[in-house]
Amino acid sequence: MRISANDNKVSKFDVVSVGGLCIDIVLRVDRLPGHDEKVLSELVGYLPGGPEPNFACAASKLGLSVRSLSHIGTDQYGDLVKNDLEKYNVDTECVEVVSGDTYATIILLDPTGEKAIIVVPNKKTNYSSDKVNLALSDVDYMYIWPKPRDRFLKLAKEARTNNIQVMIDVEDTACNDEDFIELVLPYTDILSFNFDGYKAATGEKSVEFSNLRKLMEYGPHTIAVTHGRNGAYAVNKNEEVSHNGYDVSVVDTTGAGDTFNAAFLTSTIANYSLEKRLEFACAASALSVTGLGPKGHLPTRRETFEFIESNDEKQ
């Protein structure tokens, strides 16, 4: 990054994170409810969250300079989620206030730390041209969810025009269209699936490097797949690697994938080998699940390296 001599502001950003600012209403339950079933819950709190903001804060904590392009509502949660970004030194100059409620999710946590999520999106999806132009000025990467599709394609095409690499996060709900691969992947440089997203996109029940290489033919130069406690996989032009993950005491898995992606991009920018990128991302993700809430434990780069070293010593 570069620092302006006049105002001490960042004038060069590693990544702009698009969308997702929301308030997480977090409830603890004895078990996740089934159809037409009532369960008692305990309110954990109203916590600023959202996949892209979680990524943004994790990436900033790991040392990247990060800007957010997103919406907040005019309700009581708008300033709360914006202030939370600023607490993690994420630039909010491109956060736009729109009428209506701030995007919200309801998160149910069971005793194992696993979760179920209900999404209540804000209907506003497009950003003003001024905010977009500012967000895409002097930045190297864009991190974005591939839905809504029209917004993704518009911003990804603009990123390509400005020589900005695009990293996307793909869950099953983001790739349930038949044309997902043909429309989205040509504008994607780094593709990160969770396992359900990988299955939905490919129809496969296990991760095979040959299948990932077929996806690379559409555009991405790097593909990663996270598989929860089972670790992760990654492939690029020259390497195929996997990592078994780390054994930690899980408090809350919310935001683990977002932290993985932040660490993966951080180590990509640092020009680590693909093996080291995957190791670093798995370690940061493991640390993140040891705290409560989407940002309960966002590790620093030093803490992540120390965690890797301590686990190497145990082996």
C-alpha cells in the first residue's frame, strides 16, 4: 500500500470488498430445528457481519489495505456495521447509505459451534457510478459474491478493464443457475468454493483435481475448495495441493470461510507457493472458529505463523 504524505490516508488498496454489510442476529440453540418445530434459544447478540465484510476485516487484520463498496440502511444498524469496519481499519469512503433496513441475517448456533443461517437481504443491489469509480481506482483485487448476477458481471467487467483481479466466494446458493460456469468463470481470476458450492457447481461428490482443472479452462488461474474439518484443496497452473486442516476447539464456525479467503488472498499477494497459501489459509480459518461471532477471533499474520509453527512442532 501507499500512504499519502498530505493526510496519512491509504492511496493504494490491495483489495476492494463488494457488498454484504449486515447485522447478524445470533441465537444459541440446543439443536437446529426441523420442519414445523419450535426450539428455545438464547440471544448471543446483534453482531456486525456478512461474508464480504468478514473477509474485509480479516484481510485488514492480516495486513492488507482494504476498501468496502457496500450499502447500509437508514435504520439503527447502519452506523453500527459501518463503524465496525472502521474499527478494523477498513476504508468506508465507498459505503453508501440507502433508504430501508440494513441487510440482516439470523444465525442459529448449536452446541458444536455449527450454524444455520437465514438471510434477509436489502433490495438495493446496484451502486452509484461515483462510488464504483472511486472503489475501482488504484486497487489490485476485487472480492465479490457472484450474485446478483447482473451486478457481478457489471463490476467484474469493469475490474477486468482496469486490470483488477477478481476473487469470488461461491456457496451452493450462488451457483444454482445452469449458466453459472459459463457466465461467471470467464470474469474470475481466483475462485474459492465451499464444499457445498463445489458440489452444486460440478455435480461431483468428491474433490478431484482433474475436475478443478476443467473449471480453470473457463478462466480462473487459481481454484480453492474448503471442506470444513476435512481441510482444503487448491490448484493453479503448476501445482495441486491439499491440506488436512487443524484440530481446534470450535466455538463458532461463522466467518471461517471468509477468514480462509482473506488469508488465501493475503498469502497470494505475498507470493507464497500454493502449498504455503493453503497452509496459511487453513491455519487462519482454524483460529477464527475459536471465538464467538463472525469476527470473534480474527488472527494477525504473526499469530497465524506462530500457530503453524506450534502445530509443526507437535508432529
